[in-house]
Amino acid sequence: MSAPALTFLAPPSTGYDPDDDGSTDDRPITAPTHPASRGGQPASALRMTRGAREAATGMKVTDADVQRCLDAPDDVSPDPDTPARTRFRRGTLVVLAGADGMVLRVSRRGR
């Protein structure tokens, strides 16, 4: 069985134009102009796999709960099976995230 072909898309434009010297604009050159660049956080909801989103919905875990677990966890450790992934725990909520920040799994565990 062969692997499917991968297609890489260019990231969204940040609005930065290296040819623009800033003389016609009052904003500093470093001012964020793209909605996704505000505060370093994406403008949309958390990036989650379909399975993680379905699991969270089934357990009635909101995006805010998952974000709180990622922002202020009680415990952080590498995943024992895949060290490139990180396991975050806050209370009974456990979130597994990839190196790129994608939420891969959401579950509830006993303390």
C-alpha cells in the first residue's frame, strides 16, 4: 500500500511587505495586520483532530476547558509512546498535543 501524496499549502499572508518602507503608513512595520497574528493566538477555535473534537463534545468538555488545561496544567509530561507529543493534565482532564500544537486526544482520567 503506497502512502498518499502530501500537498503543502503556503501559510496565510501576514501583511508584511519587505518593499514597504513604512513612510506612507503611520503604523509601525511590526504591527500585526492579519487576524491570526493577534496576540500570537489564532483567531479561530483550537486546532483539534476530528476524533479529539468528537471526544470532547461527547464528554461535554468545552474548548475553554481544553485551553485552560493547555495554559495552566497541573502536570505536563511527554507521551510515553511518542515522546514528540506532550500530555497535559488538569484535574481529571487529559489533553494530548502534538509538537505543532494540534490537540490529538482529549480524555478523562482518575487522579
